[in-house]
Amino acid sequence: MLKTKLLYFFSLSYFCLTVGNAQLGFSHEIGAIVGPVEFRSDFGQRENEPTNIGNSGIGIGIVHYINFAYRADCNCYSTDTYFNDHFKLRSEISWNKTILDHHGQWVDPSLTSDAAERLRGHHGEANNFDIGMQLEYFPLSIRDFQGFAYRFAPFISLGAHFTSFNPKASTDYVNASGTNDVGNILDPNNFYPYWEPGSVNPASGTSWSMVTSVGVRYKLTKLSDLMLDMRWQLYFDDWIDGLNHQLPSNKYNDWLLWLNFGYIYYLD
């Protein structure tokens, strides 16, 4: 119920902000993004590239921009201020999914211990629905970019997202007696013996996250751009992946890297 209310609140806030700025005359842009995601979580081994590459997924989203440099009500440029010519406000609704497994030295095929078998048998899945905003800064003039003074416009951004997460967990571990209680996913006897009980909990929840990115736009036509964007997103929760063990290697909350490709259309 709380999750539903918060999503309604953010959707309403986004709508009000969009309508309010439309009344002020600022122009708008809409677009779509898609690209690979590397989900960095408690799965796998810290600072181990096979883990980072192995736990990769996909993300898609819809984006909306408020362009302060141009006024849609008069088809003219807005007041020439530094803010108007170098900043855009980006709103986004997105979703990402990553299949998670354990990688690294503790699940090496040469290991035949019960602990290694439990790790190898443990699988997870991260499913996240995001809604949020970022303020994008363009070092070069947005006006000049729209006027084809140059084709490429780099940018950086910073913002906050509200995330609804719905992780999944499973195990195909079979103990020495040839049985396992796969029906009880919260049974700690199915998982790594050095984790505290309760370390695996694929419960849905919500969290805030900080989002920052660096990217570039390419001017395709007068009313359209291509975009390349590398995002870093840090969640303010460590249960995004459904795993939160308390070993010393668990130093940070879950986070991800998302390289997204986008198409942006200017609403005339």
C-alpha cells in the first residue's frame, strides 16, 4: 500500500511539474533509453571482474526533458541566462533486470566442499522499477547545439530516484543426504553456512538512490538527438538483490552501472 501511494505521489508530482513548466513556456523533449546493466551486489566476489561481467542485465526507460533554452509558446529562445543555456531537467521512468550468480574463487570448480556447493546452487534476480529526476549540465551552449554549431554536446548529471525493488532467490543445492528444502527459500541450511540466518530474503521493498552520469548527445536532425550515457546508481539499501550477508566483504550497499543508448525527440 505504501509503495503504491508513493508511486502515485511521484507520478502526480512529475505531472504537475511538467504542466507547470509548460505554462511558463519552456520546451519539452521525450525519448527512450535502453542498454546493458552491470549490477554490483552481495553476489559474487568483491573486485572480481568475472563477477561484474557475469552479473549483467538489461535496462529500459522513458525520459522527459524540460529545455530551458527554448520557449515552445513563441518558438523563440528564452531569456539568455547561464542556467537556461547550460541546464536541462530530466525526468525518468525506467526498469532494469539482472540475473545474479556467484562467481570467483569461492565457487571455483575445483572446490568440492559443502559450502562451495551451496554458493554454486544459489541464484538470484534483481528487478527494479525507478522513477526520478536528474539535473543535467552541458558545458557547451545548448542554444549553439540546437543551431548545429557543433554536433556533439557532452553533459554530466546528478539526481535522485525512488526505486521499487522485487528480487527473486532460488537454490538447486542438494545436501549429502540427497535432499534439500527448496520449498522453504528462507531456510539458511540451503545457503552458504558462514552467512548469518536471514541473510537471504527476497522480499519486495522500496528505496531511494543517488544517480549520477556522464554522457554525450549527437545532433541527428533539427528535432532529434542520439544519446550515449554511462550511469552510476547507488541504492540506499542493501536488500535490492535479496541478499545481505554480514561478512567483512560486504562493505557497501547495492549499486549498478548502466550504459544506455537513447533517442530524444524535441516537441515542437
